[in-house]
Amino acid sequence: MLIAVEQELPKVEHRMCARHIYGNLRRAYPGKELPKHLFWAVAKSFNAVDYYKATEDLKKFDQGVYEALMSKNPENGSRAFFSCTSVCEDVSNNFSGSYNITINKAREMPLVAMLKTIRRQCLIRNEMRRKKAAKHKGKYTPKVAKTIKEEQRYLKYCQVIPCGNDHYEVAEHVHHGFRVDMNAKTCACRRWSMTGIPCRHVLHVIGMKNNLKPEDFVNFDWYLTSRWVAQYNETMRGVNGMYFWRKSGETELQPPPREPTKGRKKIQNESRAKMNLQRKGKSKQRM
Ligand SMILES: [Zn+2]
């Protein structure tokens, strides 16, 4: 896959799934208690400084685990080194996992039945999502409100120092300074650029300004509720069943012949009758 993506899609960023990296680590250390939070801190670091701090913490926990992780090139699976172009902070391909589990039952079916089952699953899901999106009030999707709420918990640790021209230095826990540029819409922590949703440092700057709301600084319109609703405007149509299919006039396809079953072979009728006769003869002699 690595070679194929590099050759065929040279300009596309290829990320590794952090969940799979973690799974491989667990296999390398069966029975060993791996602290999840240390590993996920590495994957979910938004910038290189946080990433190196997280890897150091893992090293202090266990040198062997640290070396095993380093051999997997974890930079490909950490937000700290992801490009902000796609504005996606996902570190795992959980959505593929969810899809595979959802269609698990259908995968065992013959082709037509499998496709029909998956299509119906899609119809049910789309309808559910359509209703959910239509019911949602607010300019942006719930993810925006949730992220802002989580970041707001850290506002009490931040302090803003204005530098002029809408530039700011935001101190978190007094010592850690973050450069915020409201014109370029960037913060040194990289969270704003990578997610499009203001980070705690930017939220603090916004809080200083009159009549401004955090939602006004969401960078991308694909978080808009109207976009979410529009996604489900195009509906899939129902499909008529086999009963309505037009006869083609061609010979009907038949299943392939069954392979002979392994194990004990069935006795042919003739030889079975011979054996029965022999048995009867023996029992008469005994009488
Ligand atoms: Zn920030």
C-alpha cells in the first residue's frame, strides 16, 4: 500500500491509522499493560512540541515500548505532522471499521442478496440522519458546539496579551506562550488550522472582543447545518424486487455442480443390498 500510494497518488498525504499502530504494539507486548493515554497523547498531539513531550513520557514508562513505537514511524499517525490542507484531525480509520461491522451479516450472503441488504441498510441510515439533521437548531453542526465547549474548559488557565494589528500572545498556565494571528486565522497550537474550529487560545481572544461569538470564527462552511441538511437532500430511490424483473429470454443461470463431499463415501445401492443379504444369511446360521 505504501508503495502504491506513493506511486499512484504522489501528492496525496498518506496517514497511518493510529488504532492499528496501537493494535500492533499490543501484539508485540502480549499481556503487558500498555497505558492507552500515553499512546493516544502521541497520536493526538496537534503540534511537534506536544508530540515530543508525549513520546518522552512513553519512553519514561518503558524503553522497549517506546522503541517498538518508534520503529513504526508514528509521525505518520500523529496530528502533529498532518497537513492542515484537508482540515481533518482524524487519527484512525474508525469509519471503515464501523462500515465493515455494519455490513458483516450481508457479507456472508450471495451477491444480489448482499447488495440488497447493504442498500437497505443505507436507506435506513440515511433516513435517520436526514431526520437528525433537519431537527438540529443552530448555525453549525453539533461537533462545533461540542469542540468549543471542551476548549472553553481551559479558558481559566489562559491569559491574553495584545500585540497590535490583531496579533496576540496567549499564555497558558503562565509559562506557555501561543502566538495567535487573527488575520491569518492561525494559532501556534495548530488546532484552529487543523480543525477549522477556534482553539482555547483563540476563544480567549474572541472573549475580549465585544459582540463576537466563537461561531463567527469557524473557518469552513462545511460545518454549517445547512450543508449537513443538504447532504441528505438527494435521496436514494426504492428498487423493485425480483418479481418485477423483466424476463431476458436467456437461459437461466444455474449454480455450479457441488464438489464431492469429503469424508466417508456413501455405499452404492447394489453393494448395500449385497451386504444386507450376507448379514441375513449369518443370522439364520446362528438360529
Ligand atoms: Zn491555540
